[in-house]
Amino acid sequence: MGPEPLEIKKENFLALFKNRKAMVKPLIMDQRFLAGVGNIYAQEALFCAGIHPERKANSIKKEKLEKLYECLISILRVAINKKGSSANTYRQLDGTQGSYIPLLKVYQREDEPCFKCKAPIRRKVMSSRGTYFCLRCQR
Ligand SMILES: [Zn+2]
């Protein structure tokens, strides 16, 4: 298991990405790389940091990785505080919707306007998981 974002220092987080050629979204969801980042929070964090989900990890600028670190921490903290939104699931076990849902910025918003730039949110299947992102804001 990799470290959890809430338990790792920024410099150690940045070091994880060195020499990693994998696409960033499946990489941050890989439990051997980082623990506890599920499909939904991975895409929300990438939107928050302005990083395209298919960008190769080692090609991301340091400032953007620092932003990704901050975004992951704030998103996971809010999710945990909201209960029913563990790091991996956003729905409670009985199927009622998790209270994090109103805060989602890209997830399941295909063709709806981006909250930052108004461009339509795109959906793409990556590693068999639906992935939502803004082509204009995420590079
Ligand atoms: Zn946008």
C-alpha cells in the first residue's frame, strides 16, 4: 500500500511522481502508489488542480503537483467530515446519497458547463472507469 495523502508530507508526495510515466489519474488511484483515493475524488482533485487526467505523471510541473497535493487533502478532509463519504465511496451503505454530492464539480456533469470556464464537461472512459474533466481548465 502507498501512503495516504493525509499522512504524507508535501515533499514526499512530490517525490512519488518522479520518473513515473503512467497517466496521472489511474496512478493516483493505484493503491500501491497512494492509498485511499477513489475514482470520484481522483477526478475532483485533478479538476481542482487543473491537471488533465491523462497527463503523464512525470510531465506535471511542480507547482501543479503542489496544488494537487493541497486539493487532495482538502477534498478528502471535507469528504471525511461529511461522513458517508469515505475516501473510496461517496454513497452510504444503504444507498442514500452521500452528503459530498453537492460539492462535486465534474463528476457526472457531462455536457454541463464547467464551474470555472463554462465549457462543457467531457467524459472519457479510462481504465474502464468513467472520467469527467474540463478540456479547457485541465492541461
Ligand atoms: Zn473549465
